[in-house]
Amino acid sequence: MCIKLYIKVKNFLEGFAKDESGMGTIEVIIIIAVLVSLALIFRNFIMDMAETIFEKIKAKTDSTINTL
């Protein structure tokens, strides 16, 4: 009885170790975590860059509207 249980548990654990069905999910989670951490590290730079871009867009649209 104990030997059958041992064999079943051993086969289950070997199959579990070889199973790679969840690897895609783990990879995506790791990539998202890296991107979020980079965004947090460079958030001031990103905010300043976005603000500069939007100021340039606003200035150009204002000048275009004024010429009409």
C-alpha cells in the first residue's frame, strides 16, 4: 500500500516539475514588473518629458488657430 502511494506521489511530482503550461504567464508578469519598476524609477523624467511635449503641441495649435 505504501509503495503504491509512493509511486503515485513520485509520478505526480515528476509530472508537475516537467509541466510548463504556466511559464507564459510568469514571463508576462515578470516583464510587467520590470516595466512598472522602470516607470517608477524614471517617473520624474517621464512626467517632465510629457509636459514638454504637451506644451509644444499647445503652442503650435495656438499659433495655427491664431493664423486662421
